[in-house]
Amino acid sequence: VTAMLRAAGRRVHQGGNIGHPLVAELGHIAADDLVVLELSSFQLWWTRRIQRSPNVTLVTNLFPEHLDRHGRLEHYARAKRAALDFQRPDDVAVLPADDAAVREADWLTAGQGRRLLWGTGGKVVLDGDEVVGPFGRASLEGMQLFGAHNRRNALAAAAAASALLDQPVLAVERGARDTQPLPHRLQP
């Protein structure tokens, strides 16, 4: 997502559960900058206190994780659902159309954000080496991230980028091509 937004010329700050803490950059983030932030279920649990959700939320899947902390899948799903629950009508929830667990957890109707579904049965889909959506067709040719799971991740990223950009095709293509694998992760 970050690479696609940067390819469109946007100033983007990135943070998550690994690497440089984004809180150290707060003084450098301008009002028109974009922030791409990975939020864990632990962090999302606490967003219920402030009743805020991201303006654009991208969900890649709902899979039973961190049950040592949450106990049951239902509790884990509720913690992660906070990314959607407080979205307003001008926000966007970018959700996998083909994830049964997302449907069963009732995420397709959570919050008030507009829905943009990706994957089989969604508005943004893979067609061979191309991402196809309301914005047109974007080629993933030259993408350096290997594996079907990374093609799916590129599809999800393209859907999220399309929620933020007016004309995302070239940004999706450049971002997919320019994204490098993390060190020691599926590198040839």
C-alpha cells in the first residue's frame, strides 16, 4: 500500500508491529500526508476506548491467531473488528469478499464506512497478471514478491490504494513492481 501511494506522488508514513516506531515521526506528519499503519488485535482492542476507526481499513483475512490472549476466535474477531466499528459514512472498509470467517464475524456490516470488496466475488479481482476493478486494469508484471499469497496481498493493497487515489492504475503497477521482499523472506 505504501509503495503504491508513494508511486502516486503522495507523502506517506509507514508503521506497524516491526521496525521503526511511527510515534517518533509524529512531529513530521503533515495534515495532508497519508499514514499506513499495521494495527494488531491488541492495539485495536484499545481503540474502543476512543471510539475511532481508521478512515480506510484494509482487512486481509480473519484467521484464528493470538488465542493465548483472546481465548476464543469470537473475542479475537471482536478486537479486530474495532477497525471497522467506528468508521463514518465517508470512510472505506476494504474487505475480502471470499473470506468466510469475515462474513461469519459480521464484518461486512460493521461500522458505517463504504464497502469495497476484493477477491473472488468482489469489485477488485485478479485476472491472470492483472488487478481489475472500477478503476480499470493494472498489471502486476515484474512484481518481485513471490507466491500466490503475495499476489493476493497485492490485490488487497491495490483495492486499498484505489480507495485513496483518483487514478490508481499506474501507482498500483509501479508500487507492485517496486516493492522489495523483506530480508530473508522468499528472496531468490
